[in-house]
Amino acid sequence: MTHKQVEDYLMALPDVRLDYPFGKDVAVYKVGPGEDAKMFALVSEGKEPVQISLKCDPQLAVTLRERYESVMPGYHLNKKHWNTVVLTGQLGWDEVCDLIGHSYDLVTGKA
């Protein structure tokens, strides 16, 4: 999974915009209007393998961390509500897309 593949998927979701509020090293994907936009995904720039941080239901977050060594508490984020996933291939593309969708739904109130 490449950074471009992940970015293309994220940007294809409705009302998503890319921002760099923490500097050029972290791409932040937000959903919602203007100043009220909320983060749902963060991707580290220039990291191989790709690392993506996603919002997650707290119980699911713990389950995923126990099941996969490539899923860990959110890096520089609230550890209860965010996971960082290293895209090593341990999780398949469909599973990564499901986690992205879950994060998006949590932030937009659709979960």
C-alpha cells in the first residue's frame, strides 16, 4: 500500500480536505465545513511503510491492538480513541479501508 493509494482513497470520501496544521511531516485529512472540520486520518509523510492514524471506537481499538502487531495506540494522539496502523501488509487493503470508513463515520456522526 502506497501513500498515493491511501491518499486517493481518503480524498475520494465526501467533503474531505487535506491540511497540514502540524507541519509538512503529517498530512491531516479532515471532514466537515471550514473551521468546524474534524480530523479523521493522519498520514506520516515520507514513511515506509505508510503509517496512518485513525479514530476508533475504544473497545475495537484495544481488540485491534491485541490482534495485530502493526496496530498500536495513536502516535501523539489520544490513546483511547486513536490507533496508528503501520501498513506492512498484516492488514489487507479491504481491512484498512474498513478502518478508514469507521474513523470517517465516527467523526461525521454516522457510526
